[in-house]
Amino acid sequence: VAHATHLNAMVAPMLNSPRDDVAGSRRACPVHLRAALLLLAIVSVADGDRSQGTLLGRRTSCASSPPKVLQAFEDNTQRLPPRPGDSEFVSEVPDVLDGADVDHLHGRIGRLLGSGAGCRLKPEALPEGGLSREEVRDANRGFCFNSQASEAVDVDRPQADVRTWGCRARHQEYPCDLPTASVVIVFHNEHFVTLIRSMHSVLNHAPPRYLKEIILVDDASVPDEGRFDRRHWDRLQQELSDYARAALPKTRLVRLGERRGIMLARMEGIWRASGEVIVCLDSHVEATPGWLEPLLARIREDRTRLVVPSIDGIGTEEFEYTVFGLGLVGFKWTLAQSARERPEGVEDIANSSVMCGGLFAGDRAFFLHLGGYDQEMRIYGGEEVEIGFRSWQCGGGIEHVPCSHVGHVWRSHLHWQGQVYKVALEDVNRNKLRIAEVWMDEYKDLVKLAGAPISAGNSLGPLDSRHRLREKLGCRPFQWFLDNVAKDMVVPRGAPPDEVGSLRHYTSEMCLDGKGGNAGRPVGMQPCFSLIHHRPSSPDGTQALSMDLGGVLRFGRASSAGGLCMLGSTESGVHYKSCDTSEAGLRWRWRAPMLTNKGIGQLELEGSGYCLFPKRLAMLDYKLVLQPCMSTNAAEQLWIWEPSVGGAASLPPGVASAHEL
């Protein structure tokens, strides 16, 4: 209100007074000049407020309010006992240091006590001529970002306020009695300076009244020849301990003697947390002004929401900050994540099917009530999908809060192609199959078909405790999740020969197309009309297909006279063929892993054991071939049957439909 009153008093006389234009007439101030004057006034107010410790969109003080009575949630996790080598300590500096201002809300952090200001980490400039190709490769080794470039950037650099004006205005409306937060950051073999910059950004841009602590968990970092050499590891030992103890407020450093993996290591932090809200962040991030309050405000409104910020980019070579606001995420049947686009500048909170990576906040009591992380999952992989399924099915939900911005260093393999951490792909596949068994009901068969198997000697681990948790919490079936949350996951119930439709390849999102087809020519593929026009395709279009009960796949309606059908051969591929023949290669079989949702499956040439597969030749250029049908790792053989508008199949007279049979 004070800002609005001040702006109105400054700008109103200028906006409302007439002026002389070039022709000598008098008229009101034009729109573009009104906007310029308003912007100048805003800058003036902001500059005036900076010296008083406040800034538009950044509230640094707040009146006290009575505490709220919170609902009690039962803790459904089982805290594990310490292991050999585990240790921890808490920093010894005051919660807020001298020199606090709007860009350093916890004061001038990073100085070692008793040593003066000169002991703070200083940027190490890059050579004038830059780094050689070999030096760049070496700087990327083990990190997939330029560690030397990171060391040239100040660990205490302030980040710009990247929020929209609407988000900044909304910031003034957040209640004062927001819950307190414990930030949990897990790292394993992280680059020291990048880790410290992450810590600085959190402390610099989180109001002291809301930030209870930062729990930094070292998940048994170790030297790793070829990835993480000893000089990097050394900095994570005594130097990090000294820095955390004597230079960073509110910091608890937990050292794990044995590697736990991201799930269990985060639980070690969450179990220790004393804040009402837990905020999990990666170890190569930078928080920005106003990042914390929007998350806390939404959780205050609904404690069952797990919320994710807009995750922006930090360049891997120059470490420049780029706003793109990743936050909405879907998933694929391989249980990989799939980013969903949102228009830039959108400020409203939106539902997300699953979680975007490792940045989220949630009510600590409710998160433990949901069972925390699955303690039987290994190292990393699939945890963000598992939490998404479990949250939505068991009374919670995942939401993207676009007014909160946190930058993240997205790793790049441009200069070094190695694996950052030694993680067995088998463990990742095991995690995903474990998710499917617990949460996905009959859809687990689709995951088994699309994804990779685990070896015969491996197992998914004990599942009873998670099944009991699902029953105890009264969790909904996975079909409810698809119908009400993950509506973008196309799983049509109908399939050939029930109706006219089109065949969309699952991974390429290209459709079989009869345009320009002539007998003897290879069957073509084109971008799917349904995706281009955002509506089902026409039953009379070039991508319309029908299959009769004999398995003949025809372009167009089944009742059409003549026409073109699809002929398959394990030797010559897939071609158009006149439907007025009876060749064996015209008969196909739809292999659907689920009986109740038959619209996704494989298309097998009948009796051959070979399935239809599009071989990519170039951008938007595919050749249809046949390859042995796979029972796992079959994502490239999956097709989605998309019913057409009004596309009930017109079967030949005397031929019964599948429903009648």
C-alpha cells in the first residue's frame, strides 16, 4: 500500500496533465510515455527503499501473529540407526551476521571468524586467452560442467530478481505467519566452489525468520580416479568442515560413512530437520530473490501439497543465469520424465503429474506421513516419479509454483562424455520396476514391456511394507491417477478392430499415413494430425486406418471397396498393397499388454514373431521395417491407437464386431 500510494503521488500529475504535441494541440500524455514515467517512478522508489532495507517484491520484516494449530500426521517412516563412520556438527556462527541487506539477508557470510574479511573465497580468474580444449575437457571431467569457470565466479554473487511484476506484487500479499523451513542439500563428489555458491545463495535470499537451518549431507564422497581426483576430494574434507563451522550460519554438516544414495541420504537430512517444511535442493543450484516465500505460502494453504519451483538454467561454461522455468513434468511408460511446456510469464500455480528432479518443498510431517522416500530404492533414478504417483494417489499432490525461481546447473556431455557417478543401470531399472509393482496396478505390464528388465539374479527387494502403506493410507488406483491427473497420457481403451483410428508411434510421435500411397511403394509416416491440430483425426483422412477381424489393416474405413492395405515382409519391409488380395503378409495381430486399456501395444505380422518398427533415416524421415518382437525394452515397437472423431468401424456386412464376439 505504501508503494502504491507513493507511486500514485509521483506519477498522477505527470500522467494526467496535457502537453503540446508537434502540431500545437493539447492532449493527454501518450501511453508509451505514461509507461516510461511509471517505470522511472518504480526505479526511484526501489532505489530509495534499498537504503532502508526493503525493496519492492522483497519483504524483510513482518509483524508477529499467533501460532496456528496444525493437524497431527502419523510418521509412517522407520528411521534407520547410524552406520559406522557417520558424523555431524553444527556451525558456530550467529544465525544472522553483520552487514545484512536485501541481497544478504543473513549478513556478510563466508568470513572465517577471527580472520577478518580477507579470508572469504575469492574468484580465480581464467587465463586471458581462455582455456585450451584439453583444459576445458579436464575442467569438465567428473562434473559435466566447467569447474574452472565456476571458480572464476564469486561464490557470493547476488542473483537478479527474475520474477514477473505480478509475482513481485503478489509477494506483498503473503501472510506473515509462514512456516519455517529446513533446507536439505545432499552431495556426493560435488565441486567445492559450486557447492559453496549454492549455500550462499540460499542464505542470501531466504528471510531469517523463515529459514530454520540448512542440512548439508555428504553422501560418502570418495576420490574416484578418472572422475573425481584427490584435489577436489580434499577440498570437501577439512576445508568444507572449516567453512561450514565458522563461515556459514544455521548449517549442519552430516557426513555419512557409507554411500546411501539420494533417497536415503535425503531421509537422513529430513529425519534431522526441525523446520515445519523441508526443502530439498540439489548441490549445484542458485536461489534467487523471493524464492522461498511462494513455496511456504502454498504449503501454508494446503499442507498436502508438495511444491516445486521454476527451475531455471545456469550455463555449464559461462555460469550465466537463464530463465526458462521448468516445473511441469509428465512421464513416459519407461518411467522417464517428460517436460511439459508452460507459456512464459504464467503466474498461476498448476498441477504436475510427477516431480521435476530433486527440487521441491513439502510439509515435513505430511511427507513422513506419506512414507518419505522408498528406502529400498537404490542410489538414484525414478524417485521423482514414485513420489508423484504416491502423492496423488494417497491424498496429496504435486504443484508447480512459478513465482519461485531457483537456478540449476544442467550437466552437459559436450566436453566430457563420462558418467558423473558410478551407478549401475540395472539399479535404475530395478527402481522403476519396483515403482510399477507397488503403484501402477495392471499398468505395470506396460512398464515391463517398454522398459529394460533386471537380471535373473537380482530382485525388486521386499515390497510388503509399501503395499501395506498403500492400504493404510487408502490410496486410489492408478487408473484414477490417469483419469484425473495425468490426462496427457494417452491410453485409449478401444483398439483395432473396434473402431476407425490412426496409429501413432510411441517415441517418434509420427503416424502411419496413406497420402500418395500406391501399391508396391513403402508405407509412409507423417507428423500426426491429432498432435498438430490438438483434436482427433478424421475417419476419412489419410491417416485413418481400420482393421477387420481377419487382421487386415486398411487405409480408410473397413467398408470401403478396394483401397490400399499394409503388406509386411521380414525381408523387404512394409509396403502398400491392394486390399483385393489374400496374401499372408496382409494379416497383422495387435498385441496389447493390458486387457482393459487396449489402445497401446505392438503390431505383429501374424505368425512371424516380427513387429512393426520405424527406423529413423533423418529428421522426420522413417522407414518401416520388421524386427523380432520384444517382451522388454520394447518402447520403439509401441504404437498408440487413436480413435477418430465419429470413427466407429463400419465392418463388412455379416462380420461381427469384437464387442459382439
